[in-house]
Amino acid sequence: MKKRIQFSLVYRDMWQSSGKFQPRKDQLERIAPVIIDMGVFDRVETNGGAFEQVNLLAGENPNAAVRAFCKPFNEAGIKTHMLDRGLNALRMYPVPDDVRELQYKVKHAQGVDIPRIFCGLNDVRNIIPSIKWAKAAGMTPQATLCITTSPIHTVEYYSAIADEVIAAGAEEICLKDMAGIGQPALLGALTKAIKTKHPDIIIQYHGHSGPGLSMASILEVCNNGADVIDTAIEPLSWGKVHPDIISVQSMLKNEGFEVKEINMNAYMQARSLTQEFIDDWLGYFINPGNKHMSSLLLGCGLPGGMMGSMMADLAGIHGVINSTLKAKGQPELTTDEILVKLFDEVAYVWPRVGYPPLVTPFSQYVKNIALMNLLTMAQGKGRFVMMDDSMWGMILGKSGKIPGTIDPELVELAKKQGREFTTADPHTLLENALPGFSA
């Protein structure tokens, strides 16, 4: 019998990878005991990422929802974890140090055990302060490697980052394969490299199922020393989300790993409740395409978590582009044709902005640049004409060090527009904000 593999249910990410909505507090209170009864999960992702924003948009108090959802897991000895955007905390833009530090005290008080701290650029300057603040607040800091496939993102590149964050106090490492495009062989080699050097560090693998590589990746990381695997349940498993716990448990059990059994009665009840919650929202915000896997994602590398918003944005741009083409007497584009054009344009833009791993918020920035390029090219204006300060902020280094090299065309364009590049530590560019909130 091989080592025991633990399973985590990424209940928050299940919903937000399918559509930008979230069960209410009363619904979360109903599902928690059933998740516990499944008997297979050692961890549950309860909040973070877009959870708080979505709750607010729905008129819900996210603080009350997090407390209510975490409480049953705390009492059952199941670890709770959250998604933490490092420099951006729970937002889409940089957050001052004093607010970030306070966040960990608040989240720990709400019942959250483990923050998954990530920087979309893998800049350790955005991760290390959070490791220290989380540890001081009594939490278990999990530092994250945002996985992608490019000439830059090698085993050596990721291993060096792991060494730095572990030296800074990270007790766990997450391999965050948010687009599911991490190649299984690389993920296995990376897991082995980290475990060989740091045998006591827990490694958790988080891989979306969109492009179809995730099951092979899970097998590779487990056979090379991974400890925890993120999974989902029906009716929000597979598609652009995560592999289902039933399949993952079966595969690893037959590979000889020690795994917990699944209480299928509880699984079916959780499945039914989740569908009930979807029906309560009348299926709003779930794009039907999110239920399907697509190998096209291997080319553009866009993550499952943003597919819903991307399809909505694309629909608007699609109409404008077709109106422009029609006015020129040119054939209009079908939905499939515009989608392929977008994926191709992301693949064009991505290396030119320095290969930032495509995770929030940089996936949105790269996607938005590509979308605007499609529009302005259809209008005959060329590329890189419509870019806002957030997109430029990524390119200029205001959010952290870009892994690759910025294309000379963009460097020259920045100079023409009077924009300056920076190598400053991003969090030093922000002034503390809490005094401004005091009476």
C-alpha cells in the first residue's frame, strides 16, 4: 500500500468556475453536514477569491456566510482553506499592507485554517509578507506556485520559488494549475524536486479539468509525493471545473494509494442539494459551454475560473465586430470563429506581455487586451490601442516582476505615452489605509 492521499473539496471554486454566483448562508449551512457525512474529505475550500464580492452582489453578508460555513468543518476536524490573492488580498487590485495583515486575523477568527496565498506573477515579494502575517494570526500559510506552460516556466524556475517561500515560513505548497494546462510530466518532476529537498512540506495539487490533462496530472503528482488533491462533486464537476471525487478516488485506490471511502448516500444528497441551489438561482450566470471540456484551452491557457465572464464579454464584442464587418461588406463571424480568434489572439499577446501566468487578475488583463485587439483590428486600428491602467500596470511592473520580457513594441508604446516601468517592490507603492477608516 502506498502513502495516504488526502482529498479537498473546492466547493467555492466549483461554483465560481461554473458561473459567478454562490450559495447563500442558509444553503451553505445545509450542505456542510452532508459534505462531512461523505467521509472522504480532509479539507474544504470555503471562501476567498470572488466569494466575498459575489456574496455582496447577492445582498449577503460574506462574513456571516464564511463563519456559518466553516463552523461545522471546524467542529468535525476538517481543515478549511481560502483563496488569497497575495498583494491583491480578496480584490482585483493591490491592497495596502495593514489591510492585508488584518485580513488574516479576521479570517482566522471566522474559522479559516489555511490561506492559499498566490501571486499571479509568482513574485515572492507579494507572497512572503502574507506568509508571515498568516502565521502570526495562527493560520497555516500555504504558498502557491501558479502553473502554466511556457519556455520560462520550468521545474528549475518553480523549484527556486518553492525554496524561497519555504525559507520564509510556508508550511505547505500548492501547485495551482488554474487552467489545467500544466503538463503531467513537468508537474510530476516538480513535485519530486520539492519533496526531495523538503520532505516534510505538504504539497497540494489544484488542477482544473478543462483541457483534459487533470487526471494524468493527478496521477503524476501523487506518484511523486503529493499529499492532497483538490476535487469537485456533481453537478459542478468536470467541464471547466475540477475532476470528480469519485473518479479521482477510484483511480488512486487502484494505483495502490491509501484513500478514504466515499459515503455514496451522502454524495448523492450533496449532489441533489447543489442542483437545488442552482435551480434556486434559475441557472443564472452559468454558460452552457462551461460544462464542456475543450482541448482548445491548451493553446490559449485561459483558466476555468474565468470562462463564464469571458464568454459574456466575448458575446458583447462579437456583436460589435460583426456590425463592423457587415458595414464593410465582409462576412460575419460565427460564435466558434470568434472564439478561435480570441484564443489565437491570447496566444499572440501572452508572450509579448512577458508570459504572466494566466490567473486572476492577469488572465483577465491578457484576455481583455486580446478582446480589445480583436475589436480594434476589425476597425482597422491595429493592436494595443485600447488598454486601461490595470493592463498597463501589469506590463509596467506595478503588480510585480513579469516572468518574461516585454515586447519592444510595447516598450516603445509606453515611452510614447509617457509611461514608466518600475522594479520597485509592489507593496511599497501603497500607503496604509486603516487609519482612514477610523472614526
